[in-house]
Amino acid sequence: MAGLRIQIYLDGFIPEDSDGVLVAGVKIDPAVAAKIPAVRAKVQNIKTFVGNMDRTLGSEQLSLSATLHICRHDEGLPCDAPQDI
């Protein structure tokens, strides 16, 4: 079946702020922290949309995964385990 394929890869970094708000064990700028719930909700909406299309069309090619992890390489430690969004 012909269709539109959209592939998105996002890799971002939010610097630590010692005076910030604690999010997932890391203190970050309060203005950035306030936007995280909206970004997370949008990702979850996209996952729902793709999941509904997958069930409708029965295609294994329609899938989406989104994870978040805390990188601790600056501390000489391994990254935290990925958490599904």
C-alpha cells in the first residue's frame, strides 16, 4: 500500500541548573521544566495516533517509540536506564 512515511529523530540536551527545579533526578531551568509536560503529552498523542493507524491498517511498519534517559557521562558514570514516554 502506498503511503506517507514520516521519520523523526530527536536527541536533545538540557543542561543542569544548580538553582533549578528537580526533574527526573536532575535540576533544570524552571522555564524549561514547565514545558516538559506539554512536550511529553504531544509525544504521547503522536504515539496514540500511530498506534491507532497500526491497528486500522494492520501494518507492522507503523510504530513509534519514545524514551527519555539521564546522561551521566560528565560524571564518569553510565547513563540511567531509558524510560518510555
